[in-house]
Amino acid sequence: MRYFIDTHPCCDGNHELHQNGCVVFPKRETVVLVGEFRSSYDALRAAHWLYPLVEGCRICCPECRVESSPISILL
């Protein structure tokens, strides 16, 4: 699956990670391709190299939300 990160942060300062085809996908001009990954956790780890404050979209990557993710996945 292809993953993208929104270059515009949310109101809490985090950037959102989205799967290609997400129903709340941001405007194409505001996203950067993170890459193709087997899991959203792997995509999240890679996205941290681009934007240290990143979390999964509540629709397409809910398992990678800050409030639901164990901190160990970020290491």
C-alpha cells in the first residue's frame, strides 16, 4: 500500500499519515509520498524521518494514532 504524509500540520501540530485512496485524503499538492509499505506501522516509522510529529489518519490508519499507539512502534 502507498502511504502519504500531509505537509500541513493539524491544529495539534501533528502531520497525518494517509493510505492512498483514503476518503479524507488531503489535496494532492499538500502531500508527500512516504513510500510503499506492508503495514501502516512501517510507514509511520519512515514518515518520522520526514516529520517528527506524525500520526496516522483516524480513518485509514487508526492503529497509528497517538492515543492508540504503543510508544515502542516509534522507536
